[in-house]
Amino acid sequence: MVTPEVIQQIGFIVGAEYVSTAPDTIIANSQDALKQVFCADAIVFPRTAEEIAAIMKLANEQRFYVTARGGGVGYTGGAAPVRGGIVLATDRMNRILEINKADLVAVVEPAVTNYQLQKAVEAEGLFYPPDPSSWKESFIGGNIALNAGGPRCVKYGNTKQFVLGLDFVTPTGEIIKSGGRVPKNATGFHLESLMVGSEGMLGIVTRCILRLLPLPEARRTALAIFESAQDACNCVADFTTSGILPVALELLDRTSINAIEDYEPSGLPRNAGALLIIEVDGLREAVAREAEIVREMCRKHRAIQFREAANDAEAGAIWEVRRKMSPAVARTGKIKLNHDIVVPRSRIPAMLDFIEDLSRRSGFLIPTFGHAGDGNLHVNVMLQDNGEDTRRRGADTVRQIFEKAVELGGTISGEHGIGYAKAPFFDLAVTPATMELMKTIKRALDPNGVLNPGKVFEQAMDAHQVGFVNSDQACC
Ligand SMILES: Cc1cc2nc3c(=O)[nH]c(=O)nc-3n(C[C@H](O)[C@H](O)[C@H](O)COP(=O)(O)OP(=O)(O)OC[C@H]3O[C@@H](n4cnc5c(N)ncnc54)[C@H](O)[C@@H]3O)c2cc1C
């Protein structure tokens, strides 16, 4: 429990008006997209790295927990203060500091949303590829902490490919400047790379130097429907021999197609095995040729329908099908256990077969969709009630999916991270020595364990309790 005296001291650092103990503010900032609330003692809205450094020093002196928060739309509970303490909500650190066309660099504060950054750089004829579907709400700081990806990562890579330099505050309150604004840098350890994917456990990012690309001149989008998931997967796999690398190769399985048709009929054939959304980008002439190859590939793999967008509006309509996935799937059950596994893309058919069989055996609907181009599948185990037995069976079903992903040469997260939600399964994906090294790094940077406890390798709860509404959630 953070005492009122300590909360007052935090107020001296950031200004009393930027510390809140109001129940509404606490509840809103003590959860993420999992919607499981763990009430913080106070929510603090710092403005500068210096303020954050002073708070971290105080946290080590007074021994209270601190959890950094971005847009709060993570899917694994990373920003939830599972052991109480304070939440550092970065909302006020939201300025785009520089967009430099000559150097292909953007410098931003951590609370700039992915969407704001994309629109700002596009206005300058530039391009920031990482595109999580939560782009309108998620912050660049959160994207960095989770190494966020999205449909375009097949061709361009995840957030880590675009981080050139970072300023961050260590858990003990030092301000570190790592990397820089140059595309090549071999000057000591890449501490900025250590921060990418560190889930808010090794430091708090306060300034981000990001790599940009020239905005591609043209883009073409197509939707292809296949009788079987196997045909769609063969098509995805065969792109490696096609001589082109699409920007996006998104797959929806039969259960997902039917979820969309139940939610908002879109004219998709309910008996189709799978559909692919395929996009290519680049110079206009090259894109025209690449679009031909896409058409040939879909024909070769027996697509039963093929629709190519003639303009931006039609491309938007195709992507709208993909955007409906989240709400459509949510309607197929009362509780959604949503996990993002990755397998080598040649193993997607084996994974889909396994999920179909598991769905039959467990009795749970398991709509599966996602970024097939990089083997990153969003698997949703849908529960129809919140009973203890259902939750335990749900957690066991999730475990079997993770075990299979690892067995096929993949892992248990491609972009959502581990947080507290996947912590009970983390040992499936890393060796004991690997986990020990991560703990050693954490101890070296955070000797008092004050920053974001109860995550990744520290299990805050049993698997069957993850993502479920507790009766003690009226804590505030
Ligand atoms: C509908 C929906 C669609 C989604 N689609 C995608 C997708 O396509 N791809 C994808 O990758 N993810 C997706 N996500 C998951 C999520 O939105 C992303 O992982 C996103 O990166 C989270 O960003 P955030 O700002 O909301 O982070 P938060 O949830 O606020 O925090 C996430 C983690 O980052 C840490 N953190 C936040 N800010 C900082 C900082 N400044 N310094 C250090 N650590 C910090 C937190 O402590 C926490 O551990 C989706 C989520 C939803 C709800």
C-alpha cells in the first residue's frame, strides 16, 4: 500500500493535480484490453523523464511498485498493476518532436499513438510500417514494450526493426540514452534493443527515435476464397517461390468466416475453408506485375473466388472484413481467451488441423485468424460461461494449443507479449537457462523488484484465473 505521505511526495514531483486517487480514474487505468481490474493506489501522469526518474528513486527508497501504462489496449495484462502500487500513465508525453525527411527519422514521445505517427509521416510522403490493429489507441511506448506487429510485418518486420534509439528511465531512476538517429550504429551494447519487447519491466521509455521509409507509390489489395484451409495455406507457403513478398497475407478460417457472417453478413460463402487477404505495395509498375502474380498464385491454388480492389474504397471494404473479426468473434461466446501463437508458416496447416480437432474434443468454438504470412495466428477459445470447471477446461485447452505451437517449432506469442496472462505458460516456450538469464538481467536493473512485478516469469495467478472477472474487483 502506498501511504498518503508518499502520494503527497509524488505530487511534489509531478504537481498534485497530476496524481489521482479518484476511483473512476483508478479503475480506468488499472486494466488493459483483458478488462481484469487490479486497483492501483494512485494514478500518476508525469510529463518528463526527469519526473519519472525522481519517482523511480522514491519507489526504491520507499519500496512501492510502479507499472508503466501506454494506451492500455494490451492483450496480456502487461499494464495492469497486479500487485498494486502506482500506475505511471504516460498520456501527457504525447508530442511528435521531429519528422526528418532527409534522415528518414521520427522522434516522438511515448504516448503518441501509432495512428497519429502514421498519419503525420504519410503527410510528409513517409512511411512507418508497424501497424497493430489497435493503431488508433495503442501508444508507440506500448508498441515498443511489446514489439508490436500487424498485417504489414510480413514484408517490413515488427517494431524492433524500426527503433533506432531510445531514452528510458531505469527502474532505479537513471536516465539512459541509447542508440541514436543513424541507421548504422555499432557503438557498444544495443540497450535500445534490450528495451524492445521488455514488457515495461526493464525501464520506462520516454523518447523514441524511429526509422522511417519512403511511402510506397502504389498498393493493390485482393481477397481470395478457398474451398479448403489447406489450399489457402499452400498458397501462403508458395509465395516464397513466387519472387515477391506481399505486404500482408492475412488468413481467416471457416469458423471466423461464419462468425463474420453471423455478425454482419458480408457475402462470404459459409462453406469456404478459408480466405486470404493479400496486399502488395511499391512502385506502380512493379505493383501491377505483383498483382498479376498474386492472381496467378491464387488460381494455381484453386481459389474459388478472387476479388481485386479497383480503388482505395474497395481496398478499404476488403480490410473492413478483417477489422470485423474482433467484434464478430467476441459475439460467439461469453468469454474470449485470445492468444497469438506463431508457427513456421509451413506448419500452419498442421496447426489449423490440430485446432479443429481440439475444438471438437473440447467442445469450445475456436475461431482462428491472423497474419498467416509470418505464421502468427490469433486463436480464440470461446467459453460460454464463467464457471470454475469451464475456466479450468478453457485454460487446459489453451495449454494444449501452446504445447502444439512449440512442438511445431513456434512459440506462444508473436506480438501480444506474455504479461501476466501467459506467465503460467512461459516455461513451455523458454529453457530454464534462458529464463534464468532473463531474471538475472531483471535483477541487475531492478534490484528491489519495483517495476512491473508479477509478469512474464513471475506468475501472479493460476492459468484458469486469467482474464476472468473477480468478485474482489470492486477494490476501489
Ligand atoms: C482490438 C485489438 C487489436 C490488437 N491488434 C494487435 C495487432 O495487430 N498487433 C499487435 O502487436 N498487438 C495488437 N493488439 C495488442 C496491443 O494493442 C498492442 O500490443 C499494443 O502494442 C499495446 O500498446 P499500449 O500502448 O496499449 O500498451 P499498454 O497496454 O498500455 O502496455 C503494454 C505494456 O507496455 C508497457 N509500457 C507501456 N508504455 C511504456 C513505456 N513508455 N515504457 C516502457 N513500457 C511501457 C506496459 O507496462 C505494459 O507492460 C491488439 C489489441 C486490441 C485490443
